[in-house]
Amino acid sequence: MNSEVQAALGFNLHAPLKTIHAYLSSLNPPMLHMLDDELIEAATKEIRPEGKPRKLYVSPNSLPHSPPFPLD
């Protein structure tokens, strides 16, 4: 970063890049083998709402009384 910009802001915007590889390596024991799992792509895939119903599920046991609206 430009030193003039850093001086004007009063702090440095630059920070080390954090990666999943570095995080998994830092664990004890290291867990890098997770990246070789054949299901890693499916497990980390973006969840898209298009074409999916938006149903709310609330356990009846967690409610103090009946909700004022249907839960379907």
C-alpha cells in the first residue's frame, strides 16, 4: 500500500492471506487429508435458493404456545 495512504488512514490495510490449506495445516493433528476427500466439491458447493420451496420448520416442543401462522 502507498505509504501516504497508510499515513492518512492511520493503519495498514494489508493483511496476510488466510487460506484453507494454511488453516488445515495448523490444526493438531494436521487435517490436510480432508482436501483429498472425493466429496469435498459437493460439501463446499454454493447453496442456491432458486427453485426450492422456502419452508420453515420449527419443532412444536420449542414453542411456548401455538404460532399465529401456519408453519407449512
